[in-house]
Amino acid sequence: MSGTAGPDGKRVLVAKPRGYCAGVDRAVEAVEQALEQHGAPVYVRKQIVHNKHVVETLSERGAVFVDETDEVPEGAIVVFSAHGVSPAVRDEAKARSLTTIDATCPLVTKVHQEVKRFAREDFDILLVGHAGHEEVEGTSGEAPANVQLVESAADAANVTVRDPSKVVWLSQTTLSVDETMETVHALREQVPTLQNPPSDDICYATQNRQVAVKAMAPQCDLVLVVGSPNSSNSVRLVEVALQAGAKASYLIDYAREIDEAWLDGVRTVGVTSGASVPEVLVRGVLDYLAERGWESVEEVTTAEETLTFALPRELRPSRVAR
Ligand code: 0CH
Ligand code: SF4
């Protein structure tokens, strides 16, 4: 990438890290491997990750995306998405004799384990997250009687706890770090004894992408975030960019969604992408910008990511017994 701005000052900053996280990489690979090992069709409950392009590409290869397991023929293979499922969904799949492949991100599973552990100790669990999001449905489904969903600082006033010495907050993995801290602050005003999660629930990838966009945003007239509208972590990147000083920011699935008017009077364009977004879509945006004079591209790097997760065990080569 060349980093010198053109004579008219046009330049592009690209955030790093951006795009696929370890959990998404594993989930997409799980569907590809399932197709390879078992042949089409392979059913997937919900979108494997919240990205239009990923879902369309896998559909073309024989994945069939359904909303619920009752749409999967008895005995067929179903993949659970990266966002995780509640125990009720696992039971439904079992009742239909489905072969399940669990692509839940291990970092989402970690939050499930925390919910189970605190529920066993009969804590009230204040789960910070977005109502209706699949991850929240899965996580709260582990202990519905113990979990109260808190969407924002304004919600804190509605929280009721049984024993103030046994209250913990946990969260969805893909939230804004700053907004979550505001919510927790409001919760702590209601319940000063509120306990913190044993470790961060907002995952490394969500945090890293927000740190990178924050580093870049103050220099940007415009920040383009590549991601789908139902991708929580991608939507958060637009909000974080604006809060960090970008003059404007938009979420786009594809370069073709860029409105030429957004570029009026713009010199520095920032580009980043959500954790469910393939790099090819970022390349499309960079090509679009290059064709319009934004040829100088510089990466703004705030972290190097090396984490990878093994494929779901149902897809690993079985060990030959000796
Ligand atoms: O950001 P959300 O959770 O909406 O999901 P995504 O866009 O599919 O990104 C991957 C996160 C999956 C679960 O943490
Ligand atoms: Fe896992 Fe975080 Fe990626 Fe979600 S965003 S799949 S929790 S690594």
C-alpha cells in the first residue's frame, strides 16, 4: 500500500485489524467443510455469520439457511451459527434426530459457561446486549429465570435484584466498549455491589476493531464501514467512528452502495470492516476509491491478531484407534 497523498490531498486510511475474526473464519470454514465432507444440502440455522455476501456465496455452494430447526428434514445435518444457540434449540435438534455441527464461537461459549456458573450459584445476571439478537437469545436461554437483559444505561432503572450481594453483569461479545461501560456505570449506581465478569465478554476482535477505527477516525472526513445492517459489531464501528471524530460514516455491504455525494469535498477516507466481512469486499471499496482519485492507501495498525480456533470437533478428522 502506498502512503503518499495525491496532489489534491486525497488519501485512504485502512484500519487494521479489520474483517474476519477467528470465530467467523472457523464458522465459515465449518460450513465449507460440512459441504465438502457430506455434500449438499447442508442446513444452517440462521445466518452462519451476519454477512450478506457470505450467506449468498455459501447458498450458491449448497448451504440452506433456515430460521429454525423444524424446517430441517428429520435426520439431516444442521450447522449452528457463530452466534450460538440456547439449550432449547439443542433439544429441538435432538428431538428431530438432526446431526448437529456447532459453529458457535468459543468466545460466545465462554459467556454461556459464565451464565451457567452464576445461575448455579443463583446470582441475578444482568446481561448487557441487544434484544432479539441471536447471541443474546442463546446466552439468556441458558438460564432465563436468572437473566435480565439490559440494553442501555436508561434500562438500568428497571433492574430488580433479589440479593445485592449476588449480582453480576455479563455481555454480548460484539458491543461498543464505551457504551457498555456507560451502561455498567448506570447499573452500579443502582446496585453498588455489582460484580464484574470473570474476564471480558466483549471479545478481542470487537475491541481491536473499535480501537483501530478510533485511531483513524479523527483524521477522516468520511469513514466507510463494510458490513451488513444486521451485524452488531459492524454497526458499532460506524457509531465508534462518529464518536471518535469522523465527519461522516456509513455502513455498506458493497462498493456499489457508495453514494458519490458522500465524497464531495472529502480528502481523507477511512475504511474498515466488521468481523464477519470477507476482505474481497474491502478490496472492492479500495478499487472504487482508486478509480475516483483516492489511490494513496495507508494502513493504520493498532494490533496484530494471531488467534485461530480449531474446526468444530464434528468436522475434525477422526483419530484412528490403534
Ligand atoms: O456482530 P454480530 O454479533 O451481529 O455478528 P456477525 O456480524 O456475524 O460477526 C461475528 C460475530 C459472531 C458472534 O460473536
Ligand atoms: Fe468470536 Fe468475537 Fe468473532 Fe464473535 S466477534 S465470532 S465472539 S471472535
